[in-house]
Amino acid sequence: MKNLNIKNQEKVEVMALFGYQMTPCQPLTFRRKGEPEIEVTELLRTQIRFVGKATLHIFDVLVGRERVQLEFNSVDLSWTLLA
């Protein structure tokens, strides 16, 4: 798999599974604009941060052997890929 070359922050489309057993949300795949879908290999950790009125759900995931973070914003319902 090629290196993801993330530029600090980048909006992405995410396919996620909501309300599954003990994990309320689990990202399964994500897609950058104009690129093919990338599969999340493993969910490592989740955390929540409160920023103003927003709740940010942060997912540490593995994509192949590369560790990345996906962030879900509860106010505008957007997903961001973080470096």
C-alpha cells in the first residue's frame, strides 16, 4: 500500500458502523476526494474532546501498517483525516 501523505488535516468521506455492540461507532473505510476507498484495518483507540458546542470523536486506526486518526465532528457531521 502506498504512503498516505496526509497534509495536517483533510476532509474525507467515511463509511462507519454505528451502534454495534460495545463500540457506538466504528469507521470501516474512508475516501479522499477523487481517490479510491481505503479500508481501516483495525480500530486501536477512541477518545472524545469537547470544543465549544462540538463534540469531537477521535479514532486512532490502522490502515495497513500505517497509524492515522479520523475525527468526527458532531456539529457539522464532518470527518477529518489527521496527520
